[in-house]
Amino acid sequence: MVIVANLTIEITGWMGALLVLLAYFLLTTRRLDRGSGTYHVMNLAGGIGLAVNSVVNGAYPSGVVNVVWIAIAIYGILRGIARP
């Protein structure tokens, strides 16, 4: 059971990393706009995956950075909702 839990945490972290990097790549190549909901949701989901992995593995500085990343993504999503 511990092996399954550890594997799940690892996959969660790698998926988070993939989402954050893909969002940045799509932004840089102008396939996503910096104000798009997709961009912010990808960053939110990626940040959550990375934060979970970081905290479970005791990498608290990385966990804190990702919590801030999550907060910024939530701000972007809420700002996009408020915009007509």
C-alpha cells in the first residue's frame, strides 16, 4: 500500500511539473494568452501537484513557492471571471 501511495505522489508531482512547463511553453509560443482561463487553470493544477509532492517529500521551500504559485493562479482565474 505504501508503494502505491508513493507512486501516486510521484505521478502527481510529475503531472504538476508537466502542466506548469506546458503552460509556460504555450504562453511563450503565443498559443495561449496570459489572461486565458486555460493558462491559469493549468498553472493552478500544476502548482497543486507540485505542492503536494513537495510537502509530502519534506521539500518545504518548494512547497511554499508552489502555494504562492497557486494563489497567483487563483487570482488570475478570479480576475478573468470578473472581466466582462
